[in-house]
Amino acid sequence: MDFKDFMHLSDQADTLSGVMLYVLAGIGALLVILFIVWLLFKLSDFIQNRKKHTNLKEEPTDEEQLFGD
């Protein structure tokens, strides 16, 4: 193996490592996006539960309004 073959292997290794870096960065970005979407769903559930909890004041039924307790 002469120097030119060795340099060609080095170029291939650089290309492969660059591709692997892009693949890993893409997977990482996808995971970050999924985590943000998951947090948005959890935040939405939390807000909905707080709205339901604060609106649970017992309103009198129609009969109670007409005839009292």
C-alpha cells in the first residue's frame, strides 16, 4: 500500500465520519423535537386539568333553583 492508497482511505474515513455525524445529529434533533412535543402535550393536560378543577363549583340543579334545598 503506497501513500496515495493510504490518503484515499483517509478521505473515505473522513466522509464516513461526516455522514455518521450528520446521522447522529439528525437523530438527536428528532429526539429533541419529540421531547418538545411530549412536553407540550403534558402542559396542555396540566392546563386542562386546572381548568376542570377550578370549574368544579357545584351549581344548583334546576330543581334546587326552583324549590330550594
